Amino acid sequence: MSQFILLPERRLLIIAGKDAAHFLHNLLTANIETLKPGQMRPAALLTPQGKIIAELLVANAGEEGDAEGLFLLDVALGFADLLLEKLGQYKLRAEVSLGQAPAGTAVAALLDMPDFSSDEVYVFADPRHAGLGLRLVGPEAVLAAIGQGFQTAPPEAYHLRRTRLGVPEMGKDYAALDAFPHDVLLDQLAGVDFRKGCYIGQEVVSRMEHRGTARTRALPLRFANGFGVIGGCAVMAGDRAIGAIGECYGDRAIARVRLDRLEEAMASGQGLTAGGVPVAFEKPGFVRFAIPGIP
């Protein structure tokens, strides 16, 4: 059954103007210049050292053939002001305007209803995974009216779906300035373009890709107790920490784990726990790298 879920923890930034696509393309990890109207793409703004300042979804809300670009940046509430500030620092002479979406603008997820369309709000397919459905952006009152036609659910239902699929989210599964794009699967989710020109942090990210040096990865796990533990707990192999979990939703969470240490634990038959509760890792269907001991 379809579920309609308002996501009040998300905020929208609006980037508009003649140079909007080129401006974002030169800063973010994803290819923005190939993003067509009506499409959305994951991306990140990095430090020069390759760490993630902000993770976001970029949507092209413009019209085909329009010289004035219009992009919506869907970002976690806690990072919206920081992202806007950082973008402003790079604006220089670019013909772009940067700002928050009007008050009352909201974001919602519509799960398991792929054919939905609307003339009243923006509708984008979530590019990270088909299981995350559609992203709806528009006035909160209009979204609420649309939601009346579906089964509504709280944000926790969306995050339970997201953690089961193994799609990490900044602020929930990892902190700002604490992860490289590879750590949180942006390279697997088409959030990094390795063929485009320079962007901030590109040298570090490209080196990790071409040398295969990404040792830490975000992976979904299930708790044997059926309801999880407190987010932030270490993942233990015996008495050795091999990673840490993010927030828990039901019996699920996403953990950033060292693959080499996980391999050692699996080879030695050590049980894995988080917060004292046995856990079992799962391999997301979209990842292209091997996970030791998990088919």
C-alpha cells in the first residue's frame, strides 16, 4: 500500500540564474550539467580534503530550453544554513541567486506509487533507489491535501525503509566533516561523477576510487533483539570495535564499518554486536563491491 510521509527535517534551497548549472557543477560531486529538467540526483559538497560538508539531493526544476536555470537543493534541516553559507562563499561573479525556499515549502516522500503526477507540486523520482519512491516538493498545505488521498505515516517509516535498503543519510547515519563519499556509498548511488571536471575535493575522491583504498563502508544491519539499541553504539567483534551505527529504526540501522576488520571477524567466526545485541550485516542490492562473508 502506498504511503505518504511528510519530512519536516528537510529544507529546500533555491539556486537560480544563467550560471546555476555551471556553478553547482563546479562545486558538487555529481554531474549537474547533464541533469535534465524533472530529474533529481544525489551529490555532496566537500572540503578540499574530501570530507563531506553537506549531502543533498539536487533537482532540476527548470523548463526544457530555458536559459535561466532553476535548481532545488533538498538538504537536512541542520545543514541548510551551512550549505547556503558555503555556496555564497564561492558565488563570486557567477550570475546566480542563492536562497531558502519560501516559508511553508515542504518535502514529502510518496512510497510505492510510481505513476503519481501533479500540477500543484514538483514530483521527482528519488534517484538513489526505486524503493524510496517519489520526492514531492511544494507548499505544505498543498502537500497535506495530497496526503489525504493516501495512507499517511510518520518520518520514522521512511527512515525504516531507507535503512533496510542501505541508503545512508547525513545527520542520521554519519556527521558532517566525518566521512568521505566512498564511506557512505555516494560512489555506488551515482552521487559522484568520476569523469567530470574538477570540483572541491576531487583529487582525494578520485585517488580513493582509482587506487581502491576505501576501507570504511556504510552497511545495513539487523538487530537480533527485534528493536535495536541507542544510535551511535560501536559495532564490536569480540572486544574490538570495527565500526559504529547511526540512528536505529525498528530492528534496523546503518553502520559505518571497516571492511578489513569485518573480514577478520568473519574469518575467525567472531560474533558481531552493537550495544551488546547480536547484529547481522546485509549487502544492499545496489553495491558493486564485495563484502566479506556476505553474499
